Amino acid sequence: MRVADMSVSEAVALKRLIQERHARTTYAEDNGGNRRRRFDSREVAARATGIGHTQLSQADAVISAAERDPEKFSDLVTQMDQTGNIQGAYRELQRRRRPHQEQRLRRQNKRDRNTPFMPVTGRDVMWAKRHKRTMEMSLAKIMGMCQGLEQFDLQMAISVCDEKERHVWAKQARACGRLLGQLAKILRSSQPQRPPSPSLEERPKS
């Protein structure tokens, strides 16, 4: 069978056969006592199938998932054999394995970031703290760079910049200033968002 006529599933089957019959990697010592690689089943399978060993491993992962759960993943094997797109099937496999995370990310992307956010559940608090850490690290990096800007002679630096460079740096500086100004405005005006406290009628009687 020529490599061009071999489906991805057949290539994975050949890869598994090679790895079953041979150790993944064997070594031999030369006359100087140094270990030299003599045989690597991954490279042999890649040469035999015409598919790189990284993509072969990805295809093997897709087929293994389909063998464990045909109802959920068998269509990926069919798609992979028909199109030859191993990376696309592998990415789809990874996406299906973490549906809750994907749904959570989609919900976050749909949220209007200009509106106040009130954590309600423990998961909301976890994500809010994660964004807080990102903000802290980003502002710390910005402060470090701003301190670095104070330590050089700006007029000396721009004396060797051409007009295009000055225009680009001015545009980037304005963009950074605008973003930092918006952040400062939000931080000054925002108040901690807390769940509403129950009314007197709703409070349990002592």
C-alpha cells in the first residue's frame, strides 16, 4: 500500500504495530562507551506512513478516545479519515473534553465588561480573583516600565528616531494612556458590589 492510499486510521494501526514489535527507542554503545540512538519506533512509523510522529500521536489520541467512547468521538475519526486534517480533529477532541470550561469562557466573553460585576457563586469569586491577579501583574509590569522610562534622557532618545518611529511611539503612548485613564476612572468610581441584604420581613425571627 502506498502512503498516498493510506488513511489516517490505517497509519495509526501501522504505528501501533511497529511500536508493539519494537521498543520505542533502543541505544547502543560505540567504541568509546558513548550511548548512541540506534532505533526509534516513532521515526520508523513516521517514515512508513509519511506522517510526522507528532501528528501520528495526535491521531492516535483521537482514535483511542473513539475506542473508549464511540458515541462521543467516533465522528472525529471519520472526519479525520475523510479530510486528512489531524490537527483539526485533535483540537475538536480537546474542546469536547472540556465543555464546561468552554461554556464558562463563552459566558465571560459575552458579558459587558463595562458593567459592574457582582460575584454570587463560589465559581464567580474564583474567576473574579483570577482576573484580579491578572490586573495586579499587568499594573506591576507597567509600573516597572514607567520607572524605566524615567531613567533615560527622552530628548536624547528621540533625536535619533525618524518621523515614522516617532509617530508609532506617540500612537502607542496615547493608547496606553487612554487605557490607563479608563482603568483609573473605573477604580475611583466603583464601589464593592455585594448581594442585597434581606429586608426585615425576610429575616428569620429569633
